[in-house]
Amino acid sequence: MQPSNTAKFLYQYLADRPLFLSLIRAKEAAMFRQYMPLASRLLDVGVGDGFFAKVTFKRIDVGLDVKGSRMGQAEALGVYKKLVTYDGQKFPFKNHSFQTIVSNCVLEHVEAIDEVVHEIYRVLAPGGTALLTVMAKPWEVHLFGALFLGTTYKNYMRQKQVHLNLFSFEKWKQTFTNAGFRIKKAEGYLSPSACRLIDVCHYLSIPSLITYKLFGKWVLWPRLASSYPISWFAKILDEPVELANSGAIFFVLSKS
């Protein structure tokens, strides 16, 4: 049996990033890859350290993030032709500047959520497509720690992960349609089992945090990636899940 795309991305991620992050990002990379090649001019909202873009897209026209982000690391990777900062609300671009916009697990962290979603709509060209992933309310409901510590654990993780907008599917849908988008597709991912697995792997990833603090690298021995039960991880990450019960949602939006 051929490995799933999720499994293929897991190999790449585990060789360079901690376990918990590798699980969720590998699944997301596989989902974005279904829509490639993407029409240019392409904007990435929420650059981070650029590693996800490097693994998933290879090359992006413009990357956007707030001042004080990890954009310097992204610049060193050479994934983006141009990197731009903004104030967290207003994008420094003209109307209809981009044919495609991508954003991976960024909007749940954004304080001015309605303003930013409207900005994504404004700078997207008519006929263009926005591919966006967002964490959803069921994410914290299904956390392993919440089984034992309930609301206390949910509140702790929400603060630690800076999840300002853990909306239900219906709330996310309303947020995008209020901005003018047409929802072409919405696909749930991260089943209850996947959410619990990722939560447990936060703690199993503590050694990676130590190596990063000491040596500036999450992974010291990349070849050890093959020692993980990758097929088993991928099977859990690829479990189908209903939108109302999914820990995260992949949206395909269009602008008329």
C-alpha cells in the first residue's frame, strides 16, 4: 500500500520539527497540496517561520505577518519573493492584488478577526480563491487533558496557544460570508482521536524544546524520523470527521 500524502509530509516534518507540530502540519500540508498548482499572484497571510510554506508550496510571491513575528527565519529559508509586515488590521496592498490567498491556522490567533477577514476579501481579485485553515471549538473539547481537568485545562491551553477565535463551524462560516465570500468547500479535519493524540504529543515533544533551547534545533538526529509509527499516525490524522465535530476546518472560498 502506498503511503498517504499525510504520511509523506510526516517524514519531512519529523526530520525537522517537534512531534506534536509535525502531526497537525503534515495533515494540513497534504490538504493544501490537493489544490496545487495555485494561481499566481499568491499571498500567504501569517508567515510564521516559513517552514510550512517551504514544505508545502515551495515558492510564494508575497508573505504577510505582523511586526515582531518570526519573519526573519522565513526570510532565511528563501521561500518568499517578498515579505511584508502589517499592523494586525490593515493590509498594505491595493484592492484585488492577488489571485490566490492562503493562510494556515492563523485566523484563530487574530485579535481583529472581522477586519482581517475583510482585508483578505478586499485584496483578493474577483474570481480568485482563498484557501484557509482554522482551528475550531471542538479542538479544545477533545483535548486529552480536558477529559480529566475539564474547563481548567481548556482555559489553560487556550491561553497557552493564544486561541482567540475558537469558533464553531457555523460561526466561521458566518464570519466568511459576512465579509462577502462564497464558500465553495468546507472540510473538517482532526477527529476527536487526532485531537487527543496531538495533545498528548505536546508533552512527548518536551525533549525537542530542550534541544531547541540548547542547540537552536528542534531535531538533532533527523534520520530518527523513520523510527516513528508514521503509518499509524497518518491513519489517525486522516480519519473522516463531521464538520460540527472537527478540531479544525479547511475552507475553500471564492470572490465573485
